[in-house]
Amino acid sequence: MPDAPAGFPSSWPTVPDCYGWLALDARGKWRLRGERVVHPGLIAFLSAHYTRDEHGRWLVQNGPQRVFVELDAAPLVLRLHPDGRVLAHTGKPVTPAAPLLMDADGNAFMATCGGPGMVDDRDLAGFAAALTQPDGSAAGDTEVLELIAGAEHAGLRWRDLAVEFCPRAEIPLRLGYRPVPVPEL
């Protein structure tokens, strides 16, 4: 059993970890036993207590119990704002960092100060429009399509961070998370 988090009693009761109940979809919406969570208070609780463990599994700390989260895409779903801010689905601002990865479907994934994230599909057009070539000029459709086709394409950047192709199946390993958490042996 894990040690009690800060602010909790040191006499941590023995409760089992919970798997298969909580999920996060590709648009940052919580699902509890397959049903979308709509209650604002529960959404706020889940977002406030969302964290990761040392094995790359994401979870919600619910008192003494750890409720592990199955991820449809990535631990964070990122919204890109016109003023340059990047917000996670939890409402917290994050700072993008390398690596920035694009899969064959044109989805964009990145490391951030808050953990790995995927750009919300509603913001992908803006993400692609902000890609630049090594000389600073805008990347055109041809360069973006070459990148997501897996062609070696040197130099595409987003906000001064290099962007590279990565097969979707390899992204969790590259960014250090487990989409489907399993108990550690």
C-alpha cells in the first residue's frame, strides 16, 4: 500500500486499488463505468485529485483508495487558446516541452510540465497552421502530410519545439504513460 499523501492521516486504511471503473476519453471527458460524468462537483473532484504513479499509470486519489484511469488517448487533453495558453482538460495551464509527436492520423502529442498530453482534435487545425519550417516560414500542407505519412522530414517546429512522426502505438512508451493501467506485480 502507498504512503498516505500529504494532508491525510498517517494511519492509512488498507483498501484495494480500483481498476476498470474510471476512464478519460480523447476530448478530456471523464467516464465512470462507461457513463459520461456530467456532475460539475464530481468533475472538479476528479480533476483536482488526478495524478500519476511511478509506473506511468494515471489515477485519481480518492481518500485512501487509488482509482486508476484508462486513457483513450493520453493522460492530458490539451486545448490551445488564441492568446498562446495551453490548458489541460483539468483546467490547469501547462507548458509544452519536447518531444512533440504526430501520428499517422495527424494527432499531436507532447510532453508538458503537467504530464503527457494530446492536443484536442478541435484544435488540430490551429496546431497545424502554427507549424513552421526551419527558416521560420509557415509549413504547408505538403510538409505536414509528409510528416504524418512518416517521411523523414527535418525541421518542422511548433513554438520553437521540434515535431516528429511517431506511430500511435509507440507514443505511450515515448511519453512515459500507460493507457491501460494494470496492477504491478
